[in-house]
Amino acid sequence: MQIPDEIVTVLAGALGGAVYATSGYFDNPKDAQGLRPAFDAGKFLPTLVLGVLIGGVGAALGISYDQAAGLLATFGLPAIVAKVFKAAMTRVGG
């Protein structure tokens, strides 16, 4: 069974978006002791979801990651994702 090229392209874009979003954690500056801030799943998960969505949309539309990010920001997607995760974390008790 062969996966259609369009699906592979979107999945590759989504994976690239996830890697790009994850790399942001490693860009955090170190403190005076040379340590990075503690990992915060509450910030990481929405960022990861946005990265996947942006990469997938960019690949599907044949546009760059930055263009896809701008397009989705126009529709307020980052704020929507943040609110959904904040509500979910509140319900879970985080």
C-alpha cells in the first residue's frame, strides 16, 4: 500500500514543524549557573501543536513555514490553541 504523495508532504511538514518548535527550548538562554529553565510541558505542548499545524499547512499549500505561521496567526490560531491548552490544564489540575 502506497501513501499518497500529498499525505507524505503534509506529514513531513508537520514533523519539520514539530522539530522547529522543539528547538525553541534549546534556544532558551542559560542562567548565571549555566542552566536552562526547567522544562514546562504547559508551554511546550501548545508550541508543539502549533509547530505541527504550521508545518502541515505550509507543506499542504506549498508555502514557507514563516508564511504559514503568518497565515494561521491571521486567523488567531495561536490564541485559540493557547486557550484550549490552558482550559485543559485547568481541568486536569495543572
